[in-house]
Amino acid sequence: MSTASGELQESEPDRYASRGLAGSRGCLGRRLVIRTGLLSLLVLLVFVLRSKPELIYDEPNHCATVARLKTAGFSAQSLREVSLVSSGPLYAVVHTILRPVTALQPRAMRLANVALLLGTMGLIYRTLLMRESTHAEPMALSLLAAPTVWVISGLALTEMPAMLCAMAATYGLLRALRSGAGESGGGRAFAWAIGAGLAAGLSVTGRQAFLALFLAAPLLATRKNWRLVAAFIGVGAIFPAMLFASWGGISPPPLAKVTAGISLDNGVKALGYAGAMTAIFTMRWFSLGWRTILVVVLVAIPCNLAFHVVDIQPAYSVVRGLVSADFLPIYGSLAGGVLLACGVLFALSSVINAWTGKCDREFLFFCVCGVLLSLTAMKVTTQFSSRYVAIAVPWLLLAADRYWRPSVRQALRVIVGDALGFLMLMSYFKA
């Protein structure tokens, strides 16, 4: 596998591919993942087409920014006065462009997000092919196996436009570094780097969390390609700098308190969600040994039941219809204990895996992006939502590819993840 520095390093998937797929079970698992992914896309599309014809949840607040953009434009004053959403104007720009097609009808706006999801999957696929992965198809189609991705792609929310831009930036930056490796690739490489920087900057104007790409980009720099990385960061900083200057910070002034300070509790929850979603993709990421994993789980759950370190009720809208109200507090403590264990295991495994794969700069970049994007949930101090972690999923997938193996058990985890995602999305329309 080619690294960002142009060196060749045999990765886990390459060694595995050299032995062929592990028999009929591996082939069956691979086919199941691909077919489950395609079926999930079809189910999502049909569900959105038949969804409620009125705006729900946070959709009215976001849709209002489209109307505001039309009346107030991009003046610094209008950007400062945004009071309903904490993200930038990318969502409003995208839906203003699509307005002749969608007429700002809720179903059509949700369909736009499904189209953006397909674009994100395509970029994941192309990125993995560029890295000569043997698992590009099943990994890209596993994106919906992360349950929270159903919510951000099935509702007309702000994450998908920003995620697509960030994924385009990632693909473009890696293309730039690979194009620059050749003797005649200089001009083309800088074109890719500049385009990737513009895409990264746009992603930040959609969700400020994607500043993480700029923090992780120096990991790709070498003595030969540092100018390309500098061009990416320099060009990419233009749009965010203009937006933050108009706000006087990283959030609109009316919502500055939302990002004031740090919430360690939200950080633990975010790492837990990231770990749970990574486990759906591949359990091999958790390379600590079963004894260590067992000890962490057996310590985390009782400690959380006793001290309530993490109190959360994941998929609450689904669970409340399945259990009695008296059980919900116990469910919150149990789920919090599991999430605490997932967070600890994910953090430790990520450090170990990043150190093990440090010679592969691209893999290291994916790891750091995934962790940083997850941890941006700490900057929201007033609440927590699993949606905050959903934006990290593409980079978790790209990193997990190194450890992915086709198997029936892995396919079953993907099926469970897709089923949970569908139930979560459906619960928003029933609320």
C-alpha cells in the first residue's frame, strides 16, 4: 500500500488479500455486507419518499436560514444575528442552489441529503481504491451501518453538506500528495491541493468541527510535499477566517454560550459512540486482547451503576416504546457503563493502532481525524447528541479498513447497525 510519503508498506488487508478471502464464509460475509448496504440505501430512499410532508425536529430552524439568506444575503450583520443554529451558511447556500429543484419541500430537501450521502460513499470508495484496498465496496456501503448516519442523511439537517465537502477535501488532498510524488506532477498536485483546501474550508462553514482536518493535515507532510500541505491549509483557511471574523468567534454571538468551555462528559460519551460504531465495522480494531477488554467492561459497568459517571439513554426514542418508564433510569446507567467501556477501549486501541501504523501517514491522518471529529462534541456544553459523532464516521471507516475482514459475524453486525439506524430515523417521525 502506498503511503503519503511515497513509500510502500504492506498493510494488514494486503497480507490478507495475498492469501485470498478466508474461504466460503469470508465470501458470504462480503456479499452480505454489500447487499445489506444496497438494501439499506433503498430502504432509506423509500422511507424519505414516504416521509411526512412537513418539517420536523430541527428542520424548521435550518430551513429558516435558507429564507434568511435570500432576504439578508451574506452581510456580516446578517451572519452575526443568526440565533437558531450554531453552524455556518453552507446549508443555506446548498439549498438555495437546489431550490429550483426542491422548491424547499421537506421530502425533496431530505432527498438532497440522501444524494449527498451517496456522494460521500462514492468518495470513500474512491479513496480506498486509491489506497489499493481490497475492501472498497463493502467498506463504503457500510457507512449506514453506523446508526446515527441514518438520522443525518434521512432528515434535512446540516451535517451531510459539510461531510461531503470534508470527504472531498480528504480525497483531493491525498490525490495531491500522490500526484506530487511524480516528477511531472507539480502543477496537477497543487491544483488538487488548492481544490481540496477550498472544499475543506467550505466544510467548516457547514460544521465548525471540520477544523479537525486542518489540525490533522500536518501529519501528511514530508520534506518533499510540505508545500502541498501548506497550500491546502492556507487556501482552506480563507472561508473559515472570513466567517469567524464576522462572528467574532467560532459560533454566532447569540449562541456563543453553546461552545463556551469544555464538557469532559460529552467527550467520554463521544468516544463511547465512536468505539461502538467502530466495533460494528470491525472488532479487530480493539487489539488489546480479550482479557483486557473483559476487565475494562467488568469494571466500567459496575462503577457506572454505582457512581453514575456517564448517564445516557442511547436510542431513547426507540427504547421508551419497548420498556417501562421505571426501567429507564437503570437502562441509562447500564448503557452509560457500556458506553464508558467502549470509550476507554476505543481510546486505548486508537493510540496503539496509530503507533503501530505510524509509518502509513494516511492511516495516521484518518485515525486522528476520526478521534478529533468525535471529540469536538466536548465543545457543545449544553447538551449531547449522537449526531455530533456521526460526522466522524467516514474517517473511522477509512481507518478501520486496515483491520477489516469479511465474515458472517461482521455482516451480522452491519445488519444490526442498519436496523438500529432505521429504527432511530423512524422514531423521529413518530415523536
